[in-house]
Amino acid sequence: MSQPRKVIIDLDVGTDDAWALWMLLKGEKSSGYEVIAITCVNGNTDVDNVVENTLTLLTAIGRTDVPVFRGAQEPLILPAEKKDVSNFHGVNGLGDIQFGLEVNRTPLQQEHAVDALKRLITLHKGQVDLIFIGPLTNLALAMKLHPGLLKTAGHLYIMGGNRHGVGNVTWSAEFNFHTDPEAAQIVLHKEYCPITIVPWETCQKHGLPLEWRMKVLGRNETHPVLRILNAVEQKLYSQRTHWMPCDAYLVAAYILPSCVEKAQLYSVDVELHGALTRGQMILHHHQQGQGHVRIIDDINEEMFKDLCFKTVA
């Protein structure tokens, strides 16, 4: 029998990262892949908080067998002014809530995330799928240090960028790409393996009613992870009407490819210099259907909901 595909997930936890990680780990056996590493990066909060949040989640999920690697603590090019992202995810990335959980620190490795990426992609040449749901700093650094590395991966899945120039952190840029535009540009231009992107506008389009999230999906708090996420999202979404677990949409597209209803190939670039557009992903619209990046425009919401229910079951 063939070996299951290997998966590395890179994240910046973040409540939507938490859903994505939980969904990915829950689908491991039924979908025929093995999560071999979790790499952490600066993004929604600083990388030390990301590590702590990841360890907290693994403890609550009961999956402390998965190794965790601390990665980049800042973007490739430091911005002139530090961006405050605490208005949504909180300072620590999980709403600054204390969960009273004794965290198991066994998964945390001494090896740096960039070194782990190189080692594991090389060890399992052609078999490693990469799921990146934060800024792309770790992967860009690994590619610079080890030219040709990405060509030996199986498939790269990214949550980030935008389709129509609609931003969420600026008028025209999505958070993950805007946090480290140079890293995004390196990843999308230096060398290729198949790439799939869920952009911001797709997440916006498929926002689900918050009432469904809290009263239907979140009604049975027997699982400690759901208790954590209910507490965090009750706080974070208190002034909002829709739930958008952006990173979980990407994981759903990986676990269940049939949930992707519309996607198109493009050549893409990332704006690095625009006064109003830095970090925006630019698509070559005149050559739609050509290029190395598959942009997901639509997912099946009922299939996504079903995956959510399977995750919390």
C-alpha cells in the first residue's frame, strides 16, 4: 500500500488558524494523510504567543504527538511603524482569555522551523503538501537558503492575498500578504510546485451566520477545544454578524477537494512598492486559465459545514 501523504502546516494562531489545525488533525485518518510538523510564524501575534497557542490547542485536542517548530519572529523587511493587530485577535492571538489548562510542552522542538521545512521536504521528496495560513516568512527564508526546495514539495496551499483588490488590513491588501509582501513575492515567483490559494474575497463571500456558529456548531461544549473557541469567538465576534474562519476554508479545500466549486489558473504577482497597494496580490487577468497558481473562488458551504460538524464531533 502507498504511504499517506505528509503535511506541514504553518500558522500564526489566531482563532481561524485554530479551527484549521483542529480540522486538519481530525481529518487525518479518514482522508489519508499524516501531519508531520507544525511551524509557527509571527503574524496575528508574535511568534512566542503563536507557539503557546499551538501547544495549548494540541493539549486540548489530545495530539501532543505532533512536533511544533518556532519560526520567524519578524517579516523579512521591518515596516517603518509596527502594525497593531490586537483589535481583533487580541494581544495574545486567542482573545487574551485564560483557559486554566495545564499545557503539555513536549511537542516543542529545538530545531528552527526553517531548518525543519528543509529537512522534512527533502526527506519526503515529492510527498509533502504544505498548508500555509499565516505570513509566508518561514517558507521564503527556507527557499532563499535552499534554492530549488519548493520544487521538491508536492503541493502548496495558501490562505492569503486577494482576487479583486479588496483588502482587510488596508483598502487593497489582505493581512497575511501585507504583513510580509516580500515573502509572498518570493514564494510565488522564485520557483514552482503546484499552488492553490484561497483569497480574502472568497472568505468574505462565504461568511456564515454567527448565530449558526454559536448556537448550532458550538452548542455542545463537551470537547475542550470547542469550549476554548466558543469563549474566544464570543468575545471577538461580539460586534459582528458573520463568522469567517478563513484558514479553515483552505484546509477544507485540501481535505475535501470536491467542496471547491469554482477555481481558475492565473499568473500572479505581489505589489511591493505602491503607496496604497503594498501587499496586494495582482492577477494576470488577460491570461485567465494560464499560470501556475489556482485561485479558489467558491466553495460548497454545506460541505464545509459538514466538515465543521465532523471536527467538533
